[in-house]
Amino acid sequence: VKGKGLDVIVAETGEEPMPTPWTVYELVKTISHYDSAWKEFMLIDMGGATTDVYSASANTLSPDTVLHGVPEPFVKRTVEGDLGMRVSAQAAAKAAGTLPQASMPQDATDASVLAEYAERLARCPDHLPQNADEQRLDETLAGVCVSLAGARHAGRCAPVFTPEGEIQLQTGRDLRRIDKVIGSGGWLARASAFDPAAWLAAQSLDARGRTVLVPRTFTYFRDAEALFPLLANLAREIPRGAAIAGVGMLAH
């Protein structure tokens, strides 16, 4: 805490900052509550060690779908400790091998080259890309994190045959109708040209042949000024203001 300078903030304000994952979760709830246009959306917060995914979704079932398992809350957060841009880069590069190569974006980097780059990042987590090739490696690594974290967060659906005919059996939440996705965290905040749509589309089916219920068609926004963690702390005292400011400062 002292190394990050938070003790100075506590001394100046008399209040302790709350953990970012918890406050961002509360901010997602606040935005969903105060802005009807943002009632349902998904937020991906990607860092050097983890990729957190938040979604606000009613998870309404179609008439031919049956939910298997416990219904999920309207707002949900998952965290993937093996998917990150630096500290967890080697684990993320290894997990890239689980993605179907045929459905990955065409400009994705070769797996062996990505693994070598991730090994270098493990030795020097503060490394920043020095040229276009390394920028492309970072983009591939980010795409892998977004793709896998989004798929793990979303539900699954598969046909099941009953005496009454075929139905769809769903586990988890259906995010296919989500039409707004936010990218937050250091790399996603800065990467103005990154589009997560192709990477999420790579998760059309899982290893068991089930449909992965990730968002399909959506508008992508960025927390370009990296203000969401700060607004999330402000949301405790001024929730409506934090929600309006959060949506208002998003970049396309």
C-alpha cells in the first residue's frame, strides 16, 4: 500500500480507497440503474495480471430454451487470473492454444512467436513494445485475453431432445443481445484501433460443440482516460454523477 502511495491519499482525505474490482462492480450496477440506455452492457477490465469481465444483463430466455442451474444475478463479475498482458502473459499465451485457429482473426500472431514474446515479458513485466512487430504481439495477446475471458464469463447453449421435441438447454447467461461493450484497463484504454468483436466471434463454439453466448453485434467503447476506477470510488457518495460522468467520457 505504501509503495503505491495510497497511504498519502488516506492521510490527505481521511478515507481509504476501496479495492478496484469491488468499486468497478458497484459502478457497473450504478450505470445500469441510472442510465436506461445502458441498462444492459458488458465491461472488460484487462490488466497485467488478470482480466475482469462485468456484465449487466437480465438473461431473458427464449420460449424454446430451458435454464440449467441456478439463475445468475443481474450484475455479474468474473476474474481470470491466468489472462493478463504482462505478469500472466505466459499463461495467456499458452491458453491461446485452446482457441480454434480457423476462427481466429487473420492477422493474429503465430503461437510460437507469441510464446517467445510472453517468455520475455515474464522476465521483464515493465517492457513496452519497441516496434510494430511487438505492438502486433501485444494486440494478439490482448485479443487472446479478451476472447477467453469473455467466453468464460458467458453461458453456453446446446440442443437437447425431449419427448416433446427439441429444446435448447442453457447454462449461465446469454449475452448475445448485449449491444454495448466497454474496454478498460491500461492497454484497452490506450488501444484506439483495437476491436474485440473478431476475438469474441472466435468463441462461437466451445470444445463440446455448445454455442458460446458472448455478445455478437455491439458498439465498442473505451475508458480512454482510465477514469473508471476513480469514478467507481466517487460512486459511493455521488452515484448518479459518477454514472453520468462514466458514460459521458467514453470514447469510440
